[in-house]
Amino acid sequence: LPEYAFIGRSNVGKSSLINMLTSRKSLAKTSGRPGKTQLINHFLINNNWHLVDLPGYGYARVSKSSKKVFQKFITQYFGSREQLVTAFVLVDIRHTPQPIDLEFMQWLGENGIPFSIIFTKADKLRPQAIEKHVDDYKNILLETWVEVPNYFITSSSKDIGKDDVLGYIDGLNENMNLEAN
Ligand code: GDP
């Protein structure tokens, strides 16, 4: 089955987003405490695709050696995923573009792994500020990329962006079925 991976810095709102997408509040555990999602979790959605919950990166209090372990882990995951269609990189809409996220996107690009960006916690900003933050992000990305990747604006607490993300995934799955037939 096709696989879609969700990844981002600790505390970015990944568990909440996964809960929103799967509409099952108890599925992925959320917490105010960063760094809680440690292992890779797979969720079967609609019996036709897998949502893969990857560990959060960039937790400030993590030692250098465990950062290495994390890198190896992530590299291994992405190196051996034939079913992976797209990775969703989550970024907090309130933050200015962070080097760790940009580096990670760069790494995905260099390794030929398609990705989209999911902006989280959009309820925390006014529409105008959202637009500005997204534009800032686009401008930084355009310094290294010829195109801006697909992106989604979401809020798990206000239930925003769910249909956009799920519709996008369904569209990709349908295209693959058409190609396979
Ligand atoms: P994870 O570590 O990336 O899995 O992040 P969590 O889903 O556990 O969320 C981290 C914190 O951000 C928690 O306190 C959540 O309640 C909060 N949070 C997550 N998503 C949203 C959102 O869309 N809006 C707001 N206002 N807070 C959110």
C-alpha cells in the first residue's frame, strides 16, 4: 500500500494533526511535553494507505550522540521505503524558517524524496500574518529550489486543512491506480 510519512520538530503539533486526519482522538498520543513520539508508528487509513508517524527531530535537549542515532534512523527509514509516495514536513506557522527544517527539506530533495509542507497551528495567527509567514517561507525556499513545494495550512484545534491534506493524498493514490491499470 502507498505510504505517507509525517515528520517535523518535536512539539510542532504532529500528534494532534494525525489525530485530526484520522478523526480518532485516541489514535496518536499528544502531549505538551516535547520529544514524546519516539518510535515509528503506522496507521492504516481507509484500508488503502498507510500514514507513517516518524519521530520528532530537533529537540533542543537531545545530546549530539542521540541526534546521530536519530539521523541514522531517519536515513534508514527513507532509504528503504519503496511504498513511500510523499513525506509531509510539518512546520509551526508562527516560526520563522528554521535551519533544521530547511536542512531536512534539502536532504529530502537531494535524495529524491518528494515532500510537501504542512504549516501547523494556523489558529494562532491572524490571516494576514499567516500570509506573511508563508511568503517568507516561500522566499527562503526559492533561494535553493526552482519551485515551491506543495503546502497546506492547518489547525488541529480548529479542524482546518483536514480535507485539503486528505484530498491531496486521495488524488495521488488515484493517479497511481490509474497508472497501474
Ligand atoms: P508533537 O510533539 O509534534 O506530536 O505535538 P503535539 O501534537 O503533542 O502538540 C504539541 C502542543 O501543541 C500541544 O500542547 C498541543 O495542544 C499544541 N497544538 C497542537 N496542534 C495545535 C493547533 O493546531 N493549534 C493550537 N493552538 N495548538 C496546537
